[in-house]
Amino acid sequence: VQLVESGGGLVQAGGSLRLSCAASGSTNNIDAMGWYRQAPGKQREQRELVAQIYSDSTTALADSVKGRFTISRDDGANTVYLQMNSLKPEDTAVYYCNADEVYGDSDLGRYWGQGTQVTVSS
């Protein structure tokens, strides 16, 4: 599975951005897709969950982004979107797309995109 992200950039506080993540390759067994972020100075292990959407369309959002961010999914295009509104400087981070592969009750692994920088100026 390959993940390609787009849509990051520089925006002023209060502004909006929309991130996209397109999956290709063997996508039949993908369950959850979504976004994590890694703030400046943080290590990979400290990536923070932002939002997830599952194959049954249920979603999960971090408390810090509820009411501001929305996650959606286009299964026909194997693409997940993160609409980010009312952005704050503390949202500044590299945003990484993830795709979790399952088969029955078995987790087959997590794939990561290359990351896209989101910078929110005050």
C-alpha cells in the first residue's frame, strides 16, 4: 500500500486547510485510515492521533480538534480527507496519513505516508 498526501501549507490562525491522502496498491484489506501529527521537536514515537475513519464509516477525533476538524473518506477513490477549520498555532505539525490493514481478526500492519507540513501562524 502506498499513501500520497497533499494539501499542507502555511495559514494564519483561524484559517482552513484540507488535507488529502490517496491510497494505491493492494487496498482491499484496508480498515482504518486517518491522520496523525508530529509536532516540532517531538519524536516519531510521540505522534499524536488526530482523526481516524473506519471502513464502517465510524470516526474518531482527538479532543483537541473536535468541532474544528472533520474526516471523510471516498472509498471509490481510496482517499481520505481532513478538513481543518479554525486552525490554531498549536496545530502546527507534520501530518502523516495512515492506513491500517486487517484480515479477519488479524492486524496486518500500518502504512504511513511521507508527511505534509502544516504551519499555522499567529
